[in-house]
Amino acid sequence: MNRKPLSLLALLILAGLILAMGARPVPAGAFDATYHDLRVVRVSFTDRATVDQIAAWTEPWEVNYSKGYLIITVNQAQYNSLLAEGYQVEVDNTLTTELYRPRAPLPGQVDGIPGYPCYRTVEETFQTAQDIVTNHPTLASIIDAGDSWEKVTPGGNAGYDMLVLRLTNSAIAGPKPILFITSSIHAREYTPAELATRFAEYLINNYGSDADATWLLDYHEVHLMLHANPDGRKQAETGLSWRKNTNENYCGVTSTSRGADLNRNFEFQWGCCGGSSGSQCSDTYRGPSPASEPEVQAIQAYNRAIFPDQRGPNLTDPAPVDATGVYMDIHSYSELVLWPWGFTSTPAPNATALTTLGRKFAYFNGYTPEQAIGLYPTDGTTDDFVYGDLGVPGYTFELGTDFFQDCSTFENSILPDNMPSLVYAAKVARTPYMTPAGPDALNLAFDNAAVPPGTLVNLTATLNDTRYNNSNGSEPTQNIAAGEYYIDTPPWAAGTPGTMNPADGSFNSSVEGATASLDTTGLPSGKHIVFVRGQDAAGNWGAVSAAFLYIIDPNVAPILEGFVRDADTNAPLAATVNLGDQFQTTTNPVTGYYQIQVISGTYDITATAADHAPQTVSNVTLSDFQTLQQDFDLQPVCTAFFDDVESGNAGWTAQSPWAITTEAAHSPTHAWTDSPGGNYANNRNVALTSPILDLSDYDEVFLNYWQICDTESGYDYCRVEVSTNGTTWIEMAAYDGPGNQWEEVNLALPALANQPQARLRFRFTSDVSVTADGWHLDDVRLFGPGSACSQAIAPTANFTSNSPIPAGDPVNFTNLSVGTDLTFEWNFGDGSPISTLTNPSHVYATPMTYTVTLTATNSLGSDAFSDQVVVTETGVAPTAFFTPSATQVNVGEAVSFSNGSTGSNLTFAWDFGDGSPASSDTNPSHTFALPGTYLVTLTASNGLGSDSYSVEIHVSQPLYLYLPFITLPQ
């Protein structure tokens, strides 16, 4: 973390530095805090100068200027001293309790940090990186950038390599622009390392299926130092609030305050400006000399190895506008996006471009964008070093609202909010001081993404020049001026641009729809990538986005087909079948049948249907010329509990002031709210708890509801919790921030599956100041699949087959019967034994037509269905062909026909097109009596079918010369 850590001993110094209080100075290092004598407290302040002075000695967990307090930890002596000095100090019991919460695995937890299964340990993180390299050797490699302090120090723990996971398609030559990310350089910050690891998994797992992930690895490089402080992280995994590395040369060998703050130890402006501490036990201890720590040496050397030096030696020297590369250091917490400088309020030489990219990042995650000194001075930090030393734009992200962030907040907010920021950082790494000023290309779509060659395809996109976070200043925007697309070769590789046209006729606003018609003539079969970018009126080209276009040869490409049916009743379903993100089709709702032609490859195939749980079949390989049948049996889902809040209290336990009102409602007029009549109060902790629900027969449980959650962001929360005993509660999601629109929420609740005493709770919490409208809830539904959804249905028998088929080949029967718990009897009509299989196959020896009867039976009765099966002769199906002796003849001249048809046991029928009787000869001859053009057709037939072939014969009347008899005079 770059802004929120705390010092465990410097509170006496803090007390002396709060000038507005008039307290006497307290010597540095007066107390050496021990972990088990800590309290989390809020200390009030009145001015910015106080915060700056405090930050020189300790780093608070949080600084809240609007409310005028710091959050820090103190030991008993420090706490008593602060009170004695007259400071306003309030113990935060919630944070103190969390600080001491035992770090024990959750029930059934076998992986991850104890109590936090969403966060991998150091070893698990490095194993994930190694697994990525093992499984994707062309896309990933591991680089050893150096060693941790424990590894270079003999006699203690083994320590760790400072590993970097490098992601790029090595089959495509460089040089390539680089995004370098370091994470969790402060050990107790759980979220950063996991976010970076998930980013790596996202890029790897979506390569080849997501066009943006694909081109990013083809043309760019992403370098991830997943753990920048692995020694310290092992301490923090035990629950210690450990920030620094574990260097035992500072503050005592066994002190929990030992080590150096790695994010104050970098060479650039080290210890320059009151932004770090010279006290060894301080959380912001900068070390005895610049880059004294091996971890920092490794990070500095790695940056210098991968990035060119693009900035002059003076503080006022800017990097060139076309400088390349992006560096990000990910921390927690505070919900901030920060950029240089942190040691002075003077803007950096490239401040305009740094601000633009910072506001772009903050657009995605909703964090506050500001220069790094915005909270208080810092020196010797990562982002200042990379920018100051190399001219590469350096950024710090402060994730979330806690060091030990709960998993539900990480999974539901931090991860989805920040992943687009990381993707964007990778996109703009080629020209980070230029590209962010341009418009984003969004919503790329084709009217048909899979077409035969030569088809015209319509491409649409949205070009948007407004996507910046303007909560801290306003970013200039311009009208859209142009749009371009490129097929297979991007603009930086000298691709050929195609023009995109304004959808409404003119580019005259900052958000525009754009269209183009793509001619696929000449494109080979397979997958093609289409790049799109937009330009604004200031001449700024924005980041590229891409989509896949598939050219399919219908004679070669594989076919996927099958049925989607209800797992209980076998009834056909109106369903959607997706092959990853690339292909989609729908079933015939009457039969449940689907068919789609795709390019060869390996897919995860998912079927979804209304009121049914989706089903996915993974790693299905489809090859050219193949037809594969993949059926889906979807489990029906049913509602276990529903409350539209229109009929009063449906059994909820409502802590005051929760109430039903008509202040806001999703449908139609009533909803629950935590604060009827106005804004919620401070220090609120009130719950709305469902009645006990018997979910014993639900194998999965899902929650759907609608909400307006309007709170002070980062401080007051709308929390969704579940319990299986009414005593122990598990938080499934937490929401915060401004809101005035109804939003739909869908959550999986695996903890409630098959639980007989399940409960759902909506709990609202607020802190000591600043309020808002609060929480409105409506249309709450719990549902899922399981035996609770099964209802007995009488049988209706039905089937299809692959008839007609030659004798000796298997006839495959597809059972389309509907009903629950069915048994079957098949009578194949040839005297063979009855079959009780669901989808049998049967071989007929004799060509003929058979009547097959299926009887479906359950406890409610039986039903029979019969259909004919045509069994043809064994042999080769006919292919008709012939050659006439001539195609242009005179009346009266005979034409002979040479029969070239193929097939077994053929019979022939010749139609000469002149009304004469048909011939059954193999090689007939025919004379046409009148002039004209005649279509001669040969039909060849056998037990496997018929085939016809035709040729035109042109018949002419011959010319005769008449010479009359003349008698000449003698």
C-alpha cells in the first residue's frame, strides 16, 4: 500500500506533531509496539499540515479529510499518552476486533490464506505462475529478477526468488511495448497479489477466444511481479499486520516492527522531503541508504532492464510524448489512482498526460484520481522512481477498503472493477502519453460473425471520447472525427485501414456510432481479427479494440448438433447454446434441436434456458469434416422464497428502522428500506432477516433481487449475508456508493445448498458521519435446482431416427418422450427382443419398411408412439451421368447416349424431352423428329435412392437447295 499503512510506535511522535492541539513533542522510537497490545483508533485532526507531519513518521491506515480523522494503531502506552496529551482519540472496536480475529481456515477450506480462501498464499501464487508456464509455454515464462532478504541472508528462513511472470506470444517477434506490474510490496495488503494473479489467468484463459486478450499477448508484453515482498507476506498470512520486509538488522531481530518499508527505499528522491521515516521501528522506515534492500534492488534493476531511459536528468525534463511502457504498483487500501510526484506538490513534467491516463484508469474502477502527494508527502517510492529514473508513466492503485479485505468484496467489487483498468493499461503501453487522450472503441459487433468467403459483413462500433473520472478535475473531450478498422494486421504493423462511417450521417458529437461494410472476398477460411480505433477532433487516436470474424467453408467446417431438454421430463427446451464467446445458436423450441457450423477448435459449450440451471461441457474438440452430437439435460429450477413486498411482511425480522414504504419500488408500489422518511443515521447496524427456510431439497441456491444502494462510498455498506444456523453469518456481497436507480442483483449462495435452516439477511452499516438515502429492496427471490423442483408428469412417447439407412448399418433412435421417471420398451418390428434402453441402436438385416413402437411408462400410466423405419439395400447410392454422341444434330439423325452412372443395382429411366415414351435401356439411342431444344434426363435408381442428370440436345431442320428443271432453246 502506498497511502494507508500505519506505524505501531510513532503515535507519540504523531501526538507531538499535531500542532493544532498544542501537544509537546514525543521522541521517536519511544515505544516499540508489540502485536498483541494494539488497538485501532481514530485520531482527529484539523489541518493538512498536521497530516503531512504525521505521514513523515507513520503511515495511517486511512486519512479522511472530509471527516477530519486518521485511522492508526497504537499500543497501550501510546494510547494512554495520546489521551494524556489531550488528543481526541476514539477506539474503533470493529477494526480492533478484526485485527485480532483468529486466522483459522473456514469450514472445508484447504487452499488460500486461512479464513480468506480467495487469496492464494505465496507458494500457491508461485505454483499458479508455474502452472501457467507449463500449460502455455509459448505464451508465458518465468524470470528470476533477484532474491528476497531472507534468501540472501544465511542462517534463517529459505526466502524466495523475486519472480516475474512474463506473458506474451513468443512466436511473434518483438520488440513489444511492456506493462510491468508489481503487487503487494506491503505484505499485509491481501488483494493486490491476487488481483495481479487473476489478471494473468484472464489473459491466458481468454487467449484465442477473446480478441482483445489475444492481440494484447500477440503484440504486447505483460510482466507481473506477483509478490514484491514475499518474506513479509508470509508473516501477514498468519494474521500479523505486517507491512515491511523482514530485515532483522532494523528494530530488533524478533520485533514485529522490524524491516524496511520497501516503498520508501527506492533511489529516486530517497529521504528527500519528509515523506518517510529514519526510525527503524517506523512503518515508513526508509532503510539506511537508497535501495539498501535486495527486493528494491531487484525491482529497480528489472525496470531498467525492460524499459529504455526516456527522460533527462533534471526534475523538469519531460519524457517524450511517444515514450513507451507503463508501470503499475498495486496496493491497498483507499480506492485511489495515484501518479507522480509524491514528494512535492509541483506537477511532474508530463503531468497533463499522467493525469489523463490516471482519470482513464479511475473511470473503470471508480476510484479518486490524484497526484500521489494528494494525501501526504511520500519519497523513495516505486512510481516516482520509474517515472523519475526512466520517464515511464508510473501509477499506484489503492484497492478497496481494508488490508485484509473480505472475499465477497474482493470477488464482487474489487476484481470486476479493476480488471478493465489493467486491460486498458496493457492496451496503451505502446504510447501511454498519447493514446489515453483519444476515444475508446466499444461494442464491436458483426451482423454475422461466421460467414462463407465473399460475404459482405456489417461492422458496428461505438466511439466514445468521454470515458474519464472527473471527480477531481475535468478532462477535456472532443467530438469524434474518424474511425478505422483493420483486418488481421493492426495499425502499428502497417495494416491497411478501412473507413468507418458515422451511423447517423455525421461525426459531430463526443460519442458516436460507427459502421462499415467488410468484403470478405479473398479471406481464407478460419479466424480473423478485426481491429477498430477512433480519432477525436484534436487528432488523438484512441486505444484499439478488436473482435473475431470467422470465415467458414460449409463443405469443410465441423458441425455441432444435439438436443437440449429438461432433465426431469425430457421435454424440449427453447435454449441458447454458446461455444465460448465465439459462437451462439438457439434450439428449435418444439424439438429442442440445435445445429451450428463452426471453425475447428476446442470449446467450452454451454446451454442455457429459462427456469433451468445452465450446463457446460468443457474442452470439446471439433475437427474439420466432423459432425458431433452434444445433448444437454438441464435441471429445472424453482422458487423457494419470493417476496414482492406487496402483501405486507412475509415473515421477515426487521430491526428498527427497517420498514415497508412506497418511497421507492421496483414493482409495483412497495419495497423495504432501512431508512424510511429520509437519510439513514450514523453508527447504524441494522438487519432485515428472512424467516427460516427449508432448502434441504435444493442442490444449488441462487438469490435474485432488486436494489437501490445509496451510501457514502467506502464507509457505509449494504451487506448481503447468509446463515445455516441463525447465529454464524457469511457475507456474500457488500455494496456502497451513490445510487439512485434500481439495479438487479444475482448472487450464488452455495452455503445454503441442501440446508434445512437457511436464512438470508440484508444488513446495513454506517460509520460516524456523512449519510445518504440508504437501501431499498424489492422482489427478493431464492431459487435453485433440486428434487424440490420435480413434479410427476404422465408419459408422452415420441422418437426420431436416422432412417432411411442401408441394411446392416445401425439405425440410431433418439428418444423424445416427455414425462418423469420414465421406463421404455422398444419394439423394432422385426421380431427381435424388446429393448429397454433410452436411446437404442438397432441393425436390420433385410431391406424393407418396419414399424417401430416405443412405449413410455411411469407411475401415472403408459403411452405408445409408432413410426416407420426405412431400411434400404446395401450398396452404393446412385449418381446419374451420361454423355451424348452429339449435342447438336439434324432432324432424323440418331443420338446415342453413353451411360456413366455409378451405384449398385441400378435401374434407369430416360426422358428424351420430346414426349416420346421413356426408355429403361442402359445406353439407348434416340432420333428427334422435329427441330427444337430438348432436355434429356437420366434418372438412376436403386434401393438407396435416386439421382438425375440432364443435358440439352439442339435439333435443327437441314437446309435443302432447290434447282428447278429448265429447258434451254435449241
